[in-house]
Amino acid sequence: MRELTELVDLPDADVQPLVHPLDLCEARRPFRRAQLITALTNPAMGVCLAAIVWFATHGFLPPLIMAAAIIAFGALASHLDRERAWAFIPRNRQDRHRTLPLSWDVGASVVLAAALAVVLILVAVRLGQSDVSTEVRRFTFGMAAGTALLMVGDAVTRVLRKQGRRALLGLPSLFAVAGSLAAATSHTLSGTPHSTTSPTVFLGLITMLGIGVLVGGWKYREHQHRVVAH
């Protein structure tokens, strides 16, 4: 039988049978780099950055190219670094299910929330311009309110299901949406009487809640199929 040569000194298998790249100095740097690239180039970040470029250029092609490039090259770079980190550990000793440090996930969620906040501020500024009708402002405000309600419901559900960590990671984005709603109420809709209680706001709210229910139902069915498959 062919023997495998270890490139690094692994912990004693009797003491620590499973090993993670964070346990090894040689693997720690590429693994951290992979996580950083993922946090900065995931699809949600790509969409937010594309929206910022769209506001700056007023064109559709540059944002689409930028989003595709960021997401594709980011996924490739993070995959290569992550596999390079795991390559130091034999497959039968890889601890693939270890939970990452909470600070890493919180940092990634804060970065995403910051990008989301910038996008929402730009949307509020755009809606405040004179060429945007009041009904469009109201409908957009209603959709934003629906998004906030869905995020609150998701956080409460995760807490009830004892997924406090995942609920915590959603709070920065929730605060970003709540802040944008406050800004829209005080600036964009402040000059319109009964703006936050109009039927158009309610229509936007119901539309977003309906989309959320459909997406939630689809994700639940996908989860049930995976459970049955296993």
C-alpha cells in the first residue's frame, strides 16, 4: 500500500482525530484569505456593488459585467484558496463541519449590511428627485416595509428554532433596512399627506410579503426533499 507523506505536522490522531485548517499555521493563511474573498464577492455583495455602479453610470451593461466578474472571479479565487488550505490535511481527518469563529461571520454580515445601506441611501435619494412620482415612492416604501417585516419574522423564527447565531448574523442587514425606512419617511415622503398609510404603500407591502411567502415555500419544499433524500 502506498504511504502518504504529510506536508505538515498534524496533531496526534488519538488526541485530535479531526483537523481544521485553522489548526495549522501553513493552512491558516489561505483559509482566511478564502473567507475574506467570499465575504467581499458573494452574490449579495455583487448585486449591491452593481447597484452602486448603476447609480454612478446610469447604464445597465457596466453593472451587469461588474457583478458577473466579481461573483465569478471571487468564487474561483476563494475555491482555490480554500482547497489549497484543505490540501494540507488528509481527507479522512478533515473537520469540514466545524463552526467558524463568530467574529468572522459577524464581520461578513456587517460588510454586507454596509453595502446594503449605501444602496438603500442611493435609492432614497433617487426617489426624492422631482421626476419620480409620488405613487412610485409609496409603492417602493411599502416594499421596503415588507422586506423589513420578512427579516424580523425570519429572525424571530430562527430564535424560536434555537438558531440564535444565524438570527444574530441577520441583525446588521435588518438595521440597514430599518434605517433606510426611517430616512425615506423623514425625507422622501415627508411632504405627502398620509403617505405611509395610502393604498399604494399597502399594495407594495402585500406584494413583497407575497414574494417572501413564495420564496419561503420554495425553500421549505427544497429542504423537505433533501431530508427525504437523506
